[in-house]
Amino acid sequence: MITDIPRDRWQTTWRFLTSDSLLAALLLATAAELIIAGWLPQAPLDDPVAHAQWLSESQARFGQATSTMEALSLFAITRSPIFRALLSLLAGCLLLRLIEVVDQWRTHRAEHASSRPPSPWATSARLLAHVGALVLLAGLFITHTWGWQVTDLIVQGDTRIPLAGTEEWVSLDPDTHDVLHSTGIIPHVHEQGPGVTIRASDSAGTPVSLQKPTEADPVIQLEVALNEEQYLAVPEERIIIQLTVQSTDSPTPYAPVLVQAYLNSPNQPAASATIQNDQELVVGDVTLTFARMPYARLTATHNPGLWPTGAGLVLLALGVMGCAAWSWQPAQSAEEET
């Protein structure tokens, strides 16, 4: 009578955790999450204005389903517990598979100690693939934990703008218009356009305060990025200034700017001029001094896991190519191995 032999539960669990099927399932699930994150607009962080704009656009696009999708973390996939659990399971599976590859290599060497040792290329390729994948995941974890991004940042002039409450900064070279930044920052420029700095003085040469509609406190000098039509005022003299870029195409950093100053009539400007370079404009008893100062709209990213991620991708690619190349090699016959 044949009796069933009890299976070793530990061995069964180990085979499941290191199986190709589990690895493939985790990879497919992670890829699906990333595809959804790339298709759906993800909610911005630490920016109430950008979050309000994103929410308005999402509600216009998805309607009543927006609240349900937000409750399911579909708008914050890479920050959801499910995605983090997937990455943790994937890292654990890869680590166990790496241990298995090393153990198989040591066992194989011991079994062939008295004969010709097996070729190390196949094992080396598998080791590279698993180590590369783990280093890649470590880089992504570092970036996800300590990395950050600031979007739609307007930079004008050489004043250093601090980022995300840190000591990191960005600025704009006033001569070359290149973005300057601290070490560890990756800037991506979306557009560049014209801008001006404005000062005002009375007939005696005394500075007069200027003010933007969106700012409460008047200042002696204003820096204005002309990414759209802009208005500002000289409150003491009741002067309204309108700035408009004179360009039908994408404006260049030194596109001409039409300045119209309104003193008594809101329909008829008291003075106007088209600014090409530095220029003055007299409005009543006030002299407005304009100096060209182009702007750049950019995204600044701090990615501390960039190098581990890149190294992991290289190792993973080499390992996968090595495994693919080795799989095409003809197997040695039993006679050749003995």
C-alpha cells in the first residue's frame, strides 16, 4: 500500500516565495499601478493652490466619480499603502531569490569540486539581475522618502529662491538666462519669457511705492514676470499700469512689452510706450523706470535616489541580457561534462 509522504511546509513556502509565478504576479501588479498613476492626474503635495486647481480639473473630468476615486487612493497611487506593500513584497521576493541563487551556486560548486567546475556566466547573470532590481528598488525608496518636487516655479533675476523650506535654491543668470541651482537639484525649464523690474519716483527723485493687486504691501521695486497680462498700481498717485507682451507666438525673453499707464480715465491711457530695452515713462509727476529682467517657469526636483536607481537599471539590464544570451547557448552533453 502506497502512503502519501507529508510535504515539508517550509520547503513548500520557500518555493512559493521564490517562484517565477509570484515574481511575475508582483511585477504585473506594480506595472499596473504605475500605468494607472501615469494615466490619472495625481494630486500635488504641499501646494494648496495647485491642489485646488487639480481638484477642479479632476471634478470637471470625472464628475461625481471623483470622490470615490479619491477614497480609493487612485489620485495618490505611489503614496498609497497598497503600492508600498507591493514594493515591499517585491523587494522581499527578490531578496529571497538572491539568497537562493547564491545557495544554488555554492551547492553546485561543492558537487563539482572534483571535476570541471560549471561555467559561472549563467549564475553571474542571475546575480546581476537580482542585485540590480534590489538596488533599483532601494533608489526608488530613497527618492520616495526623501525626495521632493516644486512645480510651476517662476524664477526671475539672480535672487536665490529657497525650495520646499530647505537650504536648496534656484536662481536665473541675468546674462545667459541659464538656471543656477544648488547641488542636488534637477531643474526642468518649461518656458522662458519676458519680464521687467519697475521703479517709480516723483519729480524730486524720491522713490514712490508700487503695488501688485495680489500683494497687500507696497514696495519700492517690483519684479514682474510677464507670463500673462499684468496690472500694478502706484497707490499714492492713483496710477494704474498695464503690461502686455507684444508677441503672437511664444514670447522670447526679450519680446517687446506694451506699457499703458492710466491716471484719470480708465479708458484712455495717460501715457504709453513699447519697451524694447531699459526705458523710462513719465506719467504726470511720476517717472516709471523699466529694466528688462526675463523669467523662467520651471520644475525643481530633489532626487537623492537618482544614482542608486541608475546603477540598479544598468545592473538589471546587464543581468537580463546575460540571462537571455546564456539561454541561447547549447547545453553541454553528459559526455562533455564527465
